[in-house]
Amino acid sequence: MNVLVIADPFLPIPPVGYGGGERIVDLLCRGLTEKGHHVRLIASAGSTTAAELVAHPEQSIAHRWYHWRRTADLALFGRTLGRAMRGIDVVHSFKSISLWWPLPALMKQPLVVTFENPISNSHVEWLLRIRERRLRLCSISLDQRRHAPAGPWSTVYNATDADLFRYSEAPRNPPYLLFLGRISPIKGTHLAIEAAHKAGLDLVIAGNISAEPGGREYFQAQVAPKLNDRVRWVGEVTDTQKIELCGGALALLFPIEWPEPFGIVMIESMFCGTPVIAFNRGSVPEVVEQGKTGYVVETAEEMAAAAGRIGQISRGACARVARERFSRSVMVERYVEIYRELLGQAGLPPSECAEESLKALPV
């Protein structure tokens, strides 16, 4: 099968640091390639991928003027897409679809769109209007599409590379809780500090200060004053450091204050054998199995209480469930099933789909 994967142009594949969606694209491309499929990837010019790379076009001078930006983006990307689609059977987009309208209407190939961020209903409605057939919309959790329009939906959970993570049979001594992620109000860093204090346990905070408006102010007001010998901030960490911290932790705290579509740090912790204590928001109840891989709670007080009984959770069960549900091979196989389902509905042999699309797209 020949698959074209489209990523956003902003970060390389795989990302050097921050970039959860870009990591998923990298895992998918590597997994498809290992299964013998040919993968072509439109991504940042700085990407180092297992797929055949087609770089996003460089920004034109027209980008400097707001009124011309969308037109310039569309023209430049349209030409790139036209070249990249030669011989392609299925198109799988992780790119923000608002940046490349109305090109999906011109494609004859089956189109899969994965939403890594909160779903825009207007985008979904637009796709449903222009693509009556050969379309699959993919959420990364059931909760993510709770309020989305009805349509040809599938849910494919995100994954991580199990081979990168080392199982830790026991937490490090002295014990500590871990907060891993961007330091931001919606991530609830201050609530992790509160829960650790109530539980009487040390807390390690690993993550960057959010670059979002108010992020620095939040850190200075609600995190920095509470740092001490028992609440340590170690900054943004590498993958190696992350694995060490996850494996040594008593539990990962995930006190999110918004309906996060999928928290990859939860499954990364579980792969190391470390249970997760998380607020009941977004995808959390779908990822954390209550009493088996962690605890789903409502408040910082409940989080602290759950930390006191974390020894009842089997670290071996955490790692086993993570491999069964969230391994790269599981995610890749699910997407392959979707590709095959759509190709069976296309009504044209793959080669004819590709040729029909090329007639309509700019080259």
C-alpha cells in the first residue's frame, strides 16, 4: 500500500523536544514502513523520517502580509501536494485542515483525518460537506468527539514506542511523586503540588514553562514560590531523563483542568510500570483503568488519598496493559485496517484513484 501522510510544517518529525502529535506521526511512519508499506511524508524540511520525505514549501514573501497569507499557503502547498500524491493509494492527514482548504474536495483517494487537538466542529462540518465518500475521521479518544457532529468516525488511541521504555519493578527510595508535562494552569501543576503536600510526599516537576499567554506569570505566582527541598523543578527533560524519572516514581500525577484529548505521558508512565493518578477529565477514564493501572479522582484531596494506597496497584499490570493497548504496533494495525476498509469502498483501483486526483490538483 502507498500511503501519503501529511504533518504540520511547524516542527520536525520526530520532534527534538516538545511535540506529541509529531511523535505519533513518526511512530506511524516507522510502523507502516516496517510492515512493508511505502510511506511518503509531507513534513518540515528538518525531519529525519523512515518515510520518503517531501518538505513543506518555504514561506513566501506573501506570508509577510496577512491578507495574502492564506492564498500563498494554499498555492504553495497545493503544488507540493500535487507532486507528492503520484501513485498514492490513501492520504492520511495530521495537518491542521484549515490551512489547506479546499484541496480535500479535489482528491479521489480515500482520506483519513486524525485530530490530535480539540476538534473544531466547523472543520468537521466542512469536511462532511465536501467529502461524501472515502472519508474517515479519527479521534484519539471517545471523549474528544463527544460534542462533534455525527460522521464516519473511528477512535484510534495514541501510542508510544515500547522499546524505548524500561520497566521498573519498584520505585526509587526515598519515594517521590512525578508531574511530567508543560507547566500550565490547564495542566494543573499547582494542584500536583497541593496533592503531594497533603500526601506528605516529595514531588518532582519535569517540564517546560508554557509559552502561552500568562504561562510565565502562572509559574512565577503559583509554582516558583512553592519550590523547595521537597518540591523540585528539574526543567524540560530528554527522553532518557523522562524514562529515569517515570521508572523511579511512586506514581505520576495528572491533575488536568481541561478535557485533554489524550495524555501521552500517562501511557509513558505505565510502560515503566508506574501507576497514574489523574483527574476525571477528557480521555483519562479511557486510559487509566481504575484500581488496575492507577486511580481516577476528582480533587487534589482525593489525589493525595490515592497516593497513600498506590501500593495496591501492580506495576507489572501497568506495563502489561500499556503494551496490550498502547503499543505502536496496535495503533499502526488499527490505521491499516481503516485504510483497507476505505480502499474497499473507493470504487476504483488504487492506481486509478491516484491518476484521477492528479488531474484536479495543481502540479
